[in-house]
Amino acid sequence: DLAMSYLLDCMDKRTWFKEVNFTIYRDDGFAVFPEIWRQDEVIEWLDRFQNEVNAAAGDDSLQFTADIWKPGEEPTTQLDKRVTINNDDYFPFLDMKMAWDEDDKLTFGVYLKPNQALKYLNKGSSHNPACLKAIPTGVVKRLASLTSVNEDNKDTTMDQLYPDHFKAMHHSNLLSDTTMTLSEAKESIGIHEANMEALAEKKKREKERRRAIFFKLGY
């Protein structure tokens, strides 16, 4: 993370960043273009990005490739071996996947790699009880935060939406049989974040109060 943050900070973002919304997590980058770009245009952008990385790193040891998402498009000839055309109905990025719904609205969900095995700490392990208790809360929060809410899924329980995750937690004895709907999970995230913001503001005020020095001048 530090390596890529340093390189991005060194790079001249004017030559490539102004055209896209770009973010990166370790060695996986994600770019959203403002309009449909041809394959050769993406390759040209990738070349400029690669050149900037090389200049910042001082060599060409970090090589980037690109997956272009064009759902439903007929297979096309690859113009560059670094570029792959993804014409599936969804596009994965780490544990998130994107798809267009019937109204051409971009929606998000959770992505699992083929044959990916989910495993969590067993409740009988020697870890602190608070650590074990936080696992299902964190998993549900992550799943809900990655999922777009619509009329079809808002009242669906989280274990119905993502049975593999809940099966793994049940197997580790981390979860009871009760669960919440996606709307309830989203609401709990909002309440939690609001509480955390209030707590952070309270701590900030207390810290500032401890640093304050009060005095009275006589005249």
C-alpha cells in the first residue's frame, strides 16, 4: 500500500488522471471513464499510465495490465496482449461486482471467486471473546455496504442474499439462527457510523478541553 501510494504521489496526474476516476488498492486499480472508449484509446491511456509509473519507480519492474468491461459485446480481437475484454454481465473488482439493471442503473453486489472457500475463526479458538463477537458484525456490515438496495432485495434477509458467508459463520459457531434484512443492515450501518462520528467529536472536545489553559487578568 505504501509503495503504490508513494508512486501515485510522485506521478504527474495531469497526464492521465484528469480523464478518469481512478483508485487503487495495492496492485489492483479501478478506472471509470466518462464515456465509452475504444480499445486503442484505453491502450494509449495504459501506456501513459505505465510510463508515469516507470518514471516514478525508476525502472519498468512494475507492469500493469487492463480488463475492459463491455457487457454483451461480441468477442473482439485483442490489440494488445496486456488488455483483456470482459463481456460478461457483471464486472468484478476485489470482493465487489458491478452490473447494469433493467433500468440501466449501475448496481453493486458481493463477488466470490470460483471455488473460493470461506473460512472464519472458530468460536472455540483462543481469541478474545470480543474479537470473535466482532466477526459476524463485521461480515454483515461489509456485505451490506457492498450491496445496492432495490425493491426486490430490500426485505430479503442477509443469509438468503449471501448463503455461503452465513454457512461459513454457522460452521464456525459464530452466528445464531437469527439475521436481519438488507434494509435493516443498511440502517444499522448508518446508526453505527453516526454513533462513531458523535463519539469522535466528543473525544475531540475532551482533548481540546484538556489542552485549554484558563486564566484571569487583573487590572
